[in-house]
Amino acid sequence: MPTPSSLPSRSTVRKNQGQQKKKTTRKPRRKKKGVFLQFIGRLVVTFMVIGVLATLWLFLTPSGNSMRYLMADTLITTQHRHWAKYIIGQAELDKRVAAYQAQFDAMGTEEDTHTINLPTGEEEEGTEEEKPLIEIEEVSGTSYHGYVLTVNDPTKIRLGVPAKIGKGEKVSSMVARTGAVAGVNGGGFADPNWKGNGFKPIGVVISQGKLYYNGIGANDATQIVGIDKKGKMIAGKYTLTELSELGIQEAVTFQPRIIVNGKGQIKSQKEGWGIAPRTAMGQREDGAILFVIIDGRQPGYSIGASLYDVQQIMLDHGAVIAANLDGGSSTVLVTEGGEIANKPSSEYGERYLPTAFLVFEDPDQVEIPNIWEGLRPQDIDAGKK
């Protein structure tokens, strides 16, 4: 029989029990940690396998190559164009950009012979319901959501320009300042490092029949989008002399022309120049001007549209001529009072731009001064804030 001195004390028993408990609690933690590490390892291996398979698909299959070039074309339309070289290589990127430019030039050379039938004002009363000046319709497709702005009287459109020297102006500001009932972004502009001030247009700007800005040579041709004095849309490649002979009223430089004489110029999605926010202008036979505004770069809402998508929207709405305008983060549709109807993609909000097509109830009462008068293009700093 053990003596009291040989029996363990209560404190010793508790200590031993505590050590046993510690030992039993440590083992599950190590086991859980091992299971977690195994899970992470398997996850990494899975992603690596998926990555390898995806790479093989992108580079070794016809469908993968199509997707790869679509990704590259989409990047080409953004401020990160140089990233496309990591998808198709620098040489292929340069080749693709040059090919698109040649294609766009060719799309602007076919002679446009479309005619329009504007209301004369002499129709018998009650023969046709009077249309509102503007109508806005939502449109959507597989990858895009946007709007079609219809201006039923093309003679009510004027080209707006900034109010102050040295910086572009938001379209919402132009609409509110001038009292327009609607506005859409217009032509492109010099945008160094995608931080431009929006004040130096590309090509030419013509407003109210006058040459406001000339960034081309006297005998050079440029791709323009605009309207003549009778309200007929003019789009294609022209010299300044040819534009004067055509009686051009409002115009900006941009490209490409996507519909001419009722025929789409882009044959398939492969020629659609990627997925992006878009703005385009077209005209129906009855003279109504169509503006297509497509939002993009916003997953869950609208990724964007190709030029082929925009062309098909125009054809579905009866356009006999149509051309691309500046898109991307410049794309914006503004209604009366300066309200923005769409969702511009720029993370910094609405951009400062050099031009916008504005719609007025009475355009003859609107004064649009030439903000570039006396300025030479080479003297304008496109990046100065």
C-alpha cells in the first residue's frame, strides 16, 4: 500500500492532466494545417493546369486564335494598346494596326450616292403625325447595352466646341451652357499618354459652315463625319476643297465609315475591331440622324460592342450611311439640362472633349464662337492642364 508521501499531489495530477490536454489539442491543429496546405497545393496545381490548357487552346486552336485576336483588338482601342503585344507579339500588333488603317481608308473611298427626303412643311394637315425632335431608345446585345438617339430633323444639329482656350469641355457642360436638348461626343483629339486636355482636335473641325480648326495640309484628304447645309450626312475621305463643294455645315475628323449606300462595310465580327464603348452617327432615307451610344468596360452591365455590332444596329434602324465617332471613355449621351443618360466608362468621370454634336430647337439663335481662331495646331500643348 502506497504511503501518502509516494502518492502524487493534486497539483502534480493537474499539471499532468494539463500536459495531456495540451498534447491532445496540438495534434488536431497540425492536422488541420496539413490539410489546408494540401488544399492550397492542389489549388495551385489546378490553376497551373488550367493555365497551360488555356494557353494551348489560345495558341493552337482556331477558336483560341480568334479569341486571342479579339482580345488584342479590344486592347488596341484602349489606352493600353501596348499590352496587345503580349498576346500577339509586337510585329503582329504593328501589322494589325496598319491593316486596320488601310481597311478604314478603303472604306471611305466609295462614292456616296444616298439621297434624303426631308419634310417640306407643305404636307396636308393630318396626313402624318408630327414627330418629336428627338427620340431615345435603349438597345442591348450579347455583350453590350446602350442607346439610339434619333434626331428627326437633321438641320437642328450644330457642332459644339469648348468655351475657353486651353482645355476641352464636358458635353454635359456644353449642353447646359448652350441650351441644347441633347448632345453626343464628336471627333477625336490629341491625347498624349491618355492624359490630354481635350483641346487639340485631330484633323479638322467645321461648325456653321466655317473651318474652325485645320490640322491637315491644304491638299490632304481626311476622313470626316458631318452634315451639309441641307441636312444630308456626309462621311468618307475628302479634301477641304471637296468639302466646300459639298456644302459641308458641321463636321469632325474620324473613321471608319461603316455603311455607304445602304451597305455594311464590315463583313463579320472578325473585322469588328474588338469590343469597346462606341459612338457612331448614321442617317435614314427620311433624313433622320441616328446616334448609337454603347457603354462598355463595365462587367455585369456592358462590356462593349464591336464595329460590326454598331453597323448592325444602324442597319436595323434603317441607316443608309453611317460612320464611327470617337468612342472609349469619350462615349457619352447627354439630355436637356446636362443630364448624362448613359454610363461613361472613364474612372475619372466624363471627359473633357474638343467637339460634340448638339441638338437645338432653334439652332439659328445659338452662338458658337471659334475658340481656335488665331491658334496654330503646332502651338497647342495637348497635355497642358
